Amino acid sequence: MALAFTSSSAIHGSLSSSSSSSYEHPKVSQLGTFQPLDRPQLLSTALNSWRRLAVKPLNAEPKRNDSIVPSAATIVAPEVAEKAEEEDFEKLAKELQNASPLEIMDKALEKFGDDIAIAFSGAEDVALIEYAHLTGRPFRVFSLDTGRLNPETYQLFDSVEKHYGIRIEYMFPDAVEVQALVRTKGLFSFYEDGHQECCRVRKVRPLRRALKGLRAWITGQRKDQSPGTRSEIPVVQVDPSFEGLGGGAGSLVKWNPVANVDGKDIWNFLRAMNVPVNSLHSQGYVSIGCEPCTRPVLPGQHEREGRWWWEDAKAKECGLHKGNIKDETVNGAVQTNGTAAIADIFDTKDIVTLSRPGVENLLKLDDRREPWLVVLYAPWCQFCQAMEGSYVELAEKLAGSGVKVGKFRADGEQKSFAQQELQLGSFPTILFFPKNSSKAIKYPTERRDVDSLLAFVNALR
């Protein structure tokens, strides 16, 4: 993810070219109830002062020099609270729970002025910039350049800067740290020992430096992006992982204006507003990160399955939003984000629920009366959840065909057994038990649409 801020000249260009059109766009009324038209004086006088606002860089020293802030900013911009914890942001989150993204964005920019910035990753986060643009307020944008982004992502950065008349301020990883990591472990060590170390060097530490110069930041997190780690995110919160300008716990506020928006609605918005988007999206990429760790998603896959695909579903965070990840189990019950127990999935009369003895029985039989198709799953896994519709439909199609369709919950106490005896690598794993063979055949592809699964079954039964 790349992080950046607009310069004063960029703000001038952006506002002078679009301050009136931002309030008259024919699509805005369809996006929510927020009406920015009730600030007539803002358009005529205040914006003229904001255009001259001098914006400090992201990696500014924690102690700001008030002398660099123009008097116009102190007149027009709202007074910023000295400490984030002075306001009850849980209460504010409840008040804004049903607000539109435009309302939430406007509230964030109004409350924090030039002490807040949009985190731009080069994917759907362009929607955040468009919402900020529509408020008519000055805004800052930052991005993390890891040095391993796709060429298409860099091209999007350039298009966004030109479209909005802004300058993105990029944060880069420490060259000495990157050099030490690559020399010690190679260019692709994350495929062998997990992505956390590389992400920590290339993304988390640069982000930490950036956020130390802010009191708040704006992210594009959505609840539907990752049911395992993002299903509980509020529209605004005191950041649980990072520190802001004041230092210490509670010194940074995190805004998630599109938390309650479905991915399809984000794309409807982007198309309606005719804004630049990453050309990788048209090639099957949904969630886009660094080039070695991102790939297109296949039919039946969840969008986050294109990220760090060689790892468990519960680890699909790079560390930028690590506060989302909480305990998987509490008192033996599987949890989602540490709150409520998750309901089981693949729950239909056409799918047989197998116990451990039942699966062991299948493994022992050399001559089965009928072949079996079995999915090894965990109900908290968003990738299992994403393929539920396809698997249920497949079971309906195979009903009465002589092929039994089953499921085996392979997390928790059963995970070790599934790894040793059932070829479990990650969730979901699909196995076919032929009629006249004891050996299970593992489904070899990650295409989980009905046609691909049916072709696999028909080729083996």
C-alpha cells in the first residue's frame, strides 16, 4: 500500500478546478443522504483560504511548529483535540453506523483538518479519494511504496495524481533493512516462512513512521473483504495498533468510511464517477498488493484468496490492520474476531456430515459401494465460505447419481490428523474417494465453480 499527502499547490489545483462541480455532481444524491450544499460561505470564502494551506509531510517530527500553520487555517479549520481519547469514538461510531461514506468522510476531514490523511493502496481506495474530493474540503493522501508493486499500480498512482491535481507522498522502506533481509534470506523467503517478516520491513515500519506525523488516518477496509479478520470493523475507532502525533495509546484515530459498503457497490460508485482504476482489476485481480504476493482469483474463490495464497485464511493481513486479528477460539468455541461463535456451513440435506471415525472408515475401505467427494473445511475460513454456494449446488446436482458428497470439519483438534492423513494443506481441501481404491485423490486446482468441480468428479467416478 502506498501512502501519500497532497501539497499546498496540489490542493490549490484540485479545489480551484473542482470546488463547484464537487457539489453539483448528478450522482451524489444516489450515494447517501449527506448534503454538502448547506455550507455556502465555505465555497465563497473558506476554500480560498484552504487553498493556501501549507501541509506538513507525513514523517513530520512529533512536535509541530505552530508558526508554519497559516492564520487562515486556524480560522477556517476546526480545532483539533489534543488527545484522541478526549472524545468517545465508540459513541461516534454508533452515531455514524448508518451514515453514508460521504458523510463519514466529511466528518473525518472536518474534525481533523490537516492532521488526517487517506491511505491509498492503488486498488479500490481511489473511492476514498473521490469521496474526499466530493466534500469540497482539502485532503491529504499517502501511500506505501514497497518497491515490489505491479507496474499497473504505479501507472494508477500517476493517473490519480493527474485526475485530482494532487501529489501523493510516498513512504519507502528502510534500504538497510531491505538489504539485510534479501541478503540473508533471499528475494522470496516469504513463500517458505510466511509473509509477516517481509511485510514488517516493507510496509508496517514505513506506515508507523508515516502515522507518527498524524492524528488520524482513513482506510478502505470493508467488512466483506475478509470475514475472518474484518467483519467487526467500525466506521471510526481509536487505532489499536499504531501511535499518532501525540504518542502513546489513544493518540491515533482510524476512520473506515466504507466499512459497511459491499464490494459491488464500491465498483458501481467508481464506474458512476468515471475515476481511474487499476487495470489489473480487469484481469481478475480483486485485492491487490505486492506483485509476488498477489494473483487473480478464480471462480468460487474469495477476493482475499488472491493474497498470500500459500498461507492459512486467518493470516490474511499484512500487519497494517493487525488489530483486526483476535483469538480464533474461546473456551473451545470457534470465534469470529473474538466475539460470536460462527455457524456451521455446507448445511444441506444433500451433504453428509462426517465424523472422525467416518473419515477413518473411508480411508480403510479398498472397495467402497459408492465414491465420495469430501471437503475439508473450517467454518471461520472465508475461502470455505466463498465456495459454499458452489459446493451446495454441486451436491444438489449429484444427488441420486451414485456419488456421495460429504464434509469434514478439519480445524481445531482434527487439524493435525487432517494434515497427516488427508493431505490437508490449507482450507478448503477437496478429496475424491474412488469406488475401487483406498487412496483419496486431491482436487488439484483452486477453481471452485460448479462446472470445474463437476468435471473433476465425472473424470474419476
